[in-house]
Amino acid sequence: MQITGQLTLTVLMGLFLVIIAAWLARIEDWRSYTPLGSGGAAGESGYVSQEKPTGISRWLTTVDHKDIGMLYGAYGVLAFVVGGLMIMVMRVELLDPGMTLISNSFYNSLLTSHGITMLFLFGTPIIAAFANYLVPLLIGADDMAFPRINAIAFWLLPPGALLIWAGFFPLGDIIPAQTAWTLYTPLSTGAGGGNQANAGVDLMILGLHLTGVSATMGSINFIATIITERAEEVTWANLDIFSWTILTQSGLILFAFPLLGSALLMLLLDRNLGTSFFAIEAGGTMLWQHLFWFFGHPEVYILVLPPMGIVSYVLPRFAGRRLFGFKFVVYSTLAIGVLSFGVWAHHMFATGMDPRLRASFMAVSMAIAIPSAVKTFNWITTLWNGKVRLTTPMLFCVGFVSNFILGGVTGVFLASIPVDLVLHDTYYVVGHFHYVVMGAIAFAGFAGLYYWFPMFTGRMYQRRLGKIHFWTWMIGSNITFLAMIVLGYGGMPRRYATYLPKFATFHQLATLGALLMFVGGLVWTYNFVVSWLEGPRVQDGDPWNLRDDGMYTNEWQWFQDRQETAITDGGDEDVVADGGTEE
Amino acid sequence: MATKVFDRDTLLDLTVNFIPLFILLFFLVGYFVYNPFKLGSTERILQYMLLATPFVLLAILTYLSGKAIASTEKSSPVYMPGAATVDGAEPIEDEHEE
């Protein structure tokens, strides 16, 4: 009976492969589908001149870097909303020391998903959104080097998200993972049974793996694009700072993410096939932490470098002068890229690792603070005596610098072993990295969203609402994260759903800040949706009046060219019939 | 060749990376002079490798990137970063030239 079953399965699989082979054979000329004219063998690339399909087909089949950028952006923002709602539930639960609104295990599930969602489903994709849309425009390329790989890289993400969130869907016995985003073994190997042995953890690991594959494909594409597709005028000496940070970030992804993939596969094998990579008696707990953090620390810089690039790019536009010490910022970006691979064990100071190794990791962690600090001084010096215009993107840039200083300085203390041993696993650490990931990275992301909103949508947002959004977030984030730092000093351990009553006041303060940010988030959503639909149309290719200060850049030039072409096409706009008479 | 590409201004730009290199060197020497743990063990070797590897890699990358940027600066016009393809873009004056 069993043999018959296997036989049937083999035959079915064989049939399936034959069908695929037959289908592949039916596609006569692969070259004819190549979107790049140069790739066609004999002028068969007729698809280039075709209009894009309309409606949903456009978005499902697009290989245009701008469309894919928009897809990444929509995906990232959606994930941000999901991750944000998750933390709101958690923060409300933390108003009270005991277990009230949700169960402790559900809190653990939200904690795990909030971390993974924000890092892998919001952080990396929102950066890819900017990079996809802007890098080819900034370097004068027609498109990404590999447009189809670009599309595949994006389309791996939605299934990744579904797998990561699978436990929250009503799927029989599957429950959400409760391992925290670091997936520390032996908890995550499921050795102890219970919730951690549930298939929800396996699905989350598979989802993580997919997002890692996606990021790796994207990074190869960016490296190839920036190195080979630059316009003749765009040399290494005048490559913009955002593209520099994307190049460095892509290098980090290329070396870090495959390691995460391997470690995740080993974890899956341990969980499902009885291997013992991470067996406790063989030192597997330390092995996992080394493997994970060898990826995990560069991941921090994968997330922070491009936002630094956005700030380095946007901030000078509203300071009316070029970035101070441009080359300092470039070299320090590269320095961070290299040093980020030498600091991973500062996440493991409290594990009982050899003190000699620990000392070395401390030294490199101290050294990496320099390039970050250099950037900060460059931003401040750019503002010095500048013609500062406090537009919403500029406010977010300044907010970034302010929050990054707080996040950075608290981090320097943690790099010191004696201090870390006291503060390890407390809310101090949570406050520190939230200053960086939310206070800095997300702020820079929103600076970018506001700055390029006119380009993405052809419309302008409501300025007053933009500023309300900024101030609610600036005040809210500082209330929340400062409260976390104080909680950490008091000894409040991280990751717990309940706490001692003495911590209640600062937890309530943290929740208050979170609520403020929630309100700001609502304002932002309303502003962007309404402005996208009904906002005033941008009239020229220079909505920020950058030309006045000589700060006009390539992507806005492209935008202007596109607008002029659109008008020539004779849409339903007020056509400028007397073009050319004004100048 | 060093004098041609790595002139005074380029070296000044690269100081930003010399500082972390110096910090690494400081600890390399420091741990050599004063180390409370016994000599000759694998961990001791690893300890130095963890400092020496980033040092060497950072030095190499700094050299390569400095060379790439400085040599293109000398061989082709330098526009404002991100503004090379703007209509009517003019090369910027090199701030180092006096």
C-alpha cells in the first residue's frame, strides 16, 4: 500500500516535470522578452516600445525600477503599519504590571513578530524602495542592471511576510513564533517542546529565509548597477552619497545574508530532521549566537547606512549649501562597512565567552563609533551658517540627527564591557536601539518619503499636517525611548510581558509616547492618502526651489523632463501652449 | 606613484579612516604590552586576529577607494555629487585648489 502511494507520487512528480519542460520549450525566443534593447539578438526587443499594461497587470508584470520601487514602498509601509499596530497592543498591555489585555504568550508572539516585521519587512524593503526608484535616476542609468531579478527579488517578499505572520492566521494548530527575533537556541530548536516546537516557528524561519534571498538578489543588482550602469559624467568622484551608502549596504548584504540563510537552514534541520548543529552539549548555543550576530550586527548597518545616505542627501538641500566634508562621509561609510563585520560579539559580552576575545570586540566596537560620529559632525557643520529651511523633510532630518546622537551615545556606553554587563538585557538596550531604528532610521525614511513625495505622486502633501506628524513623533519617540533608558537603569529586564509595580510609572510614560506616535501615524496616513488623491499638482520639476541655491540634482531633472514630456503628450492638464516665451 | 594620487588633500580626506585604524592599532599594541591572560593560547591568537583583520581590510578598502576617487577627480570633470546629469551642469571648483 505504501509502495503504491510512493509510486503514484513519483509518477505525478515526473508528469509535473514533463509539463514544465514542455511549457519551457514552447517559449520560442527568450530574447524577445528582454526589456533591454541591447540584449536583443536581432532587434527582436519589440516589447520596449510597447505601453505598459494597465491596471493590476502592470503591477504584477512590471520590471520598471520605478514601479518596483513603488511596490517595495507600499509593501514596506504596510509592514510598518502592521508592526506598529503590534507594538501598540503591547504598549497598552504594559500600562499595567500584570497580565490584563492579552496573554503572556500572545505578548511573546507580538514581540517576536514586531521585531522581525520592522527589521525585515519594513526596514530593508523601504530602503530598497528608495534605492530602486532613485539610484538609476541618480546615476543616469536606464534601469537596474538586471530588471527581471529586481522583480523576482520583490515578489519573494509577500510570501515571506505571509510565512512570517502565518501563526496569526487561523491555520489549524499553527501558532505564532515566540522565540524573539534573535531565535536564540536551544529555545528556537524546539528542544523543550511546547509552543516553540510548533510549526509556526518553522514557517517564520522559512519566511525569513525568503526575505534574505530577496535582499541578496537585490544587493547583487545594486552593486552591478552602480558599478556598470553609471552615465559617463557620473564618476566615483561625484557619485551621490545615497548611492554610495546603497553600494556599501549591498556589499554588507552580500556577505551577511547568505550566512543568515545557512544558519536558518541549520536551525530548520535541527528542528525537523534530527541534526544536532546547535545541541547544547556541543556548544550549540554559542554557535548560534556567533552565526546569528555575524549576520545580525552588519544588519544594523544594512539598515542604518542608507538612511544616513538619505539624510546626507536631503539635509544639505534645505541648508542651502553642499554637504560639509562630502568625502569624509563617503570614506566613513566604507569604514563602517568593513568594521561592522568585526563587532558582532558585543551582543554576547554576557555569555561567558573568553575575555580576551571580548576585549578585542570591545576595541573594534569603540573604533566603529568614530565614523558614525564623523557623519554627525558633518551634518551639524552643514547646518552651521546655512540657509536653513524647516520643511517637513528637513525637520525629519534634524530629528534624525538628534535621535541618532542619543542612540549613538547610549551605544558607545554599551560597547564598554563593564557597562554592558550591568545593562545587558535591560530596557536600556531597548531604548538605545529604538532611538536608532525608530528615532533615526524610520525618521530618515519619512524624510525621504516627504522629500520625494512630489516626485512619486506628482502632488504636494499638506505641509501643516506634515509638521504635526513630525512633532508628535519627535516628542513621542523621545518620551518613549527615554523612559525605556530610565527603566533600564532601574533594572527592568527586556522582553517581559509583566513587571514589578515599581516600574509602572515609566512604562506608562513609554505608552503615552507610543500613543502620541500612533496619533502622528494617523495624521501621516490621512495626509498621504488625501494628498495623493487630491493634493495640488506639482507645477514644475523643482518643487523645493533647489535651483535657487544651486542644489538641483539628477532625479529632479529626470522628473522635470518627464513632466515636460507629459505636457507635450497633451493630457488633460492645462497645456502650456506658449512654451518658451517666458525664458 | 603615491605622491601623484595621494597628495596632501587626499590624505587629509582619508584621515577620517586613519582614526579608527589608529584605535585598532592602539589596542593591538596595548594588549600586547599589557595582557592579564597567559601567552600562547589559541584565544590569544584569535584576540589579535580579531583586531588585525578589520585593520588590514579597512586599510585596503581605504587605499582602493581613495585611489578610485582621487584618480577620477584628476582625470575627469567633477560635478556636484548627484548633479552630474542636470541640464547645463558646470563642474564645481575643487575646494582644495587654492
